[in-house]
Amino acid sequence: MTNNVVKTVKPFIEEIVTSNGLHLYELEFVKEDGMWFLRVSIEKDDGTMDFETAEVISNLVSAKLDELDPIDHEYVLDVCSPGAERPIRNKEEFVNNINNYITVYLNEEDENKKDSYTGDLLEVNGDYIVISYKDKTRVKQVNVKFENVKKNFGFGCMRLPMKDGSVDNTEFCKMLDTFIDNWFN
């Protein structure tokens, strides 16, 4: 049922989103705690989102859903941002995150005996990505093969909140609190 709902609503939701200069990051129809949710994750070209824009899209999508009535039971429409902690799911999203500060978790330790890297994504080349990271006080670069990027970790990669060229620790702590509250309680 969930795939059929997504297939039915995706064309007109994607039209609403793109005609407003936005990108449809993800569309899912999921059951959580006994309630159905139609979750529409959207973002601007620069990867950001604001409440006012999400509200506009929510109203447009809601009106179209009311008009077409494609879902035969109760559900909650949730128009949201993918969030700063969004996973980077494929090569295209890695390309879109060049010059962003990310964390990548590895399936197995690499030649540097590391199982993760946090740093600036510099390049996406064929079968690997290039990350600039700090090792103590030295800045180094590493090539990480796509096949070694952990896929089923939840946050295999994530975009970290930045402020004045550094990780915004306050926002990062909020991200972690949200993650812990939603996934471990």
C-alpha cells in the first residue's frame, strides 16, 4: 500500500515542489506509532529550508490532496526539511555536498586504521570521494571508496551545522539530542 500511495501522489507533489523552486528530497508514506504519515521532505537548492516556505508547500499540497483525495484512510501530512543530519544516500548527493563538512562512517577500517572521517568533502571522482580532515594539528586528505561507505548505519554521512567556518557546537548538540530522543528512547 505504501508504495502505491507514493506512486500516486509523487507526480503532483513533485510538480508543486519544483514549481516553487525547491527540491523534493524524499517522499514517504509510513506508519509510526499507529498513525500514517505522508512525509514530504523538501529543500532549497542550497540545502536549507525555512518554516515559511515549508508552510506554503504544506498548504499547496494539502489543497491538492483534498481535491484529489487519493488516500482512503486517515493520515498526517508532514512537510519538513530533511534536516542537517540527513544521510547522503548516493553519488549525486555527494556531488551536491562538495565543500560541505561531513562525517563518513566506513564498513571496515582503512589503511589509516580509521573507521570514520569528519572533514570537508573536496571531490567526488568515479568510485571514491576525497575528504580533507584534521589528524591532530595536521590537515590531511584521504580517498574513500564508495564501496567502503557504510550504507545501513542511519547516519552513514551527515552534513554538520557550520557557523563562521567551524562546526556550530550548539546546533550540533541539538542534532544529537534529537537523534537520541527519536532513535534510542
